[in-house]
Amino acid sequence: MTLQEMFDQSYKHYLNAKGTRISTIKDVQETITRWNRIVGSQETDSFQTFGEIDVSEITEELIWRFTARQSVRVDARFKMLSPNTVRKYLRNLKSLLRFAVKRKLLAVMPDMMFPDEELRNAKDTFTRDEIRRLLKATSMFKGKDIAGIDGEIWWRNLMTVIYNTAIRSGTALLMEFDWVQGRQLTIRKSPGVKSDYQVPLNEEAIRAIGTMRELVLPPFKHRIFPWPFRKEYLQKQLKKLCIAAGLTENRRFGFHAIRKHTGSEVAKTDLAAAVKLLGHSDSKTTTRYYLNNEIVCREAVERIPKLERDGILKRILKLFIRRKS
């Protein structure tokens, strides 16, 4: 039995029974497809069975093909992927093989090696000035219809809400008006969100959501930011927005860079608040992937109260200047 056959006959049904998200099941299928391209015989177009698979040899090939740099020519069929993406495919493969062992389709679980994790750079964060420039550049969408709403208004309000709540762009597209109760937003469990959590809303976010409430029309009446296109198209439009805002190529990030910026700003005051706002269950995730720790730490040190007190004359002078201003 091949991996594909086992997936079709057993594993897919097992994942469905567990209530696994469709996107995750598709991701496992993509893993099998990529695996088959490596272990499959090009002459017979037949794939190796479990007993024939030398996992250690194949994973070495998999890692080399997916992490090879441009200086090495790689078969055009294989896309260049980051080490983290390779790790994702190998995790999926490991789950498949473990399932095969439990079903006695494979005698023993083979050893698997993983490439080192490549930490995401928390410095890939928009500055406040860059976000202001992006908001100004939303004028490029003026007159372009998005679910019956002017594109400039739609984009400006979306970015305003993401900036003030630090939610993910995918979550923003799923947000419904009944998630908002007064000054509180309840983020429902959804792809990328493990469980419900609540986010406080400030005046800017409330005003942006209120504007959308007046503009959204059926059949999208329940959605705050209706988006009748593919999510990938949203990211492409953001890249165009970055160009219109005059951002250099190395500063053209995704929506996550806005989320990281807000998380870092909140962490300067209270790390626990940043963890809650970002919806993380562990502060390690916040500090490792989302915060520009150099800036957060530097500004925190600058706020440490001075031990030395000013003399009486200097304090009187400061008080006089403060009152005069």
C-alpha cells in the first residue's frame, strides 16, 4: 500500500472523524503529492510501498531539494521552500507514518531528521510612519468596488481595525458584527485561532466598524469586511499598496507586520497585555516571533526612573518651564 492509498482509504476518514479543518487535510495531501514526486519511479509512474521506503535517504533528498540555494540548479518540478516549510511537510509525513505503524501497515517508525528551524524575523515590522503612509495610499483604491463598498473606505477601515486590535487579516475577513458587544470584540475560533478570545476596542476601531456597519449590504450584511475574492488576492493588493506608499522592496511586508507593530507597542507598557491582545496561550510565542525585542527592551530601559534627584534650583526651573508651556 502506498501513502496515497492509505490516505484515501483510512487517514482522510480518520482526520474527518476528528473534525480536522479542511485546510489541514489539503495540506496533508500536498505533502503526499510532493513526497510521491521524489519516491515515485519516473519510468513506471508507480510509487513505492511502505516497505520499500528508505525514509532517511528520502528525507535527505527532500531537504536538499527544498532548501538548495539558487547557486544549485534544482529540478523545475520542485519549488524552492524555506526550512520551516520543509519542517511542516516532514511533520505531516511523520503523522502519516505513525498512523501506518498503528495500523500495522509499517513495522517500525523510522528515524526522521528535520532541518533546523529558521526563526521568523520579528524585525519585519512596519513603523508607525509606514502604516500612516499605507493608510494615505489607500486612495489608490478609490472608486474600485468591493462587495458594494468603495475600495478606499474598505481598505482604510480594514487597516485601522487591524492596527488597533492586532488581529490577523484572515480573522478580519471572517469577523461578523455580532462579534462586537459594546467596546468588546470576541474573536471566534477559526482557521489560525485555536479558541475564542476577547479584544478590547478603542475609539478608532469602534468608529471604523461603525462605518462598515452603515455600508455593508446583503448578502454580506453579517460580515464586517466582506471580501468576495480569494485571500491570496488580498495579499497581492497589499503589495501594490506598499509600492504606492513608496516603501522600498525590503520594507514591503504582509498584514502580519501591522500585527507585530501593535503587539510591540503594547508590550512596551505590559507584556501580559500584549500576549492577551495577540491571542497567544504562551508568552514565549509572543516574545519569540512577534516582538521587536531590541526596541521594546531599549525603550523599557529608557523609562527606568533616575536614582539621582535634581537639586532644588533645577526642580524649580523645570516647574517654571512646565507652567509657562
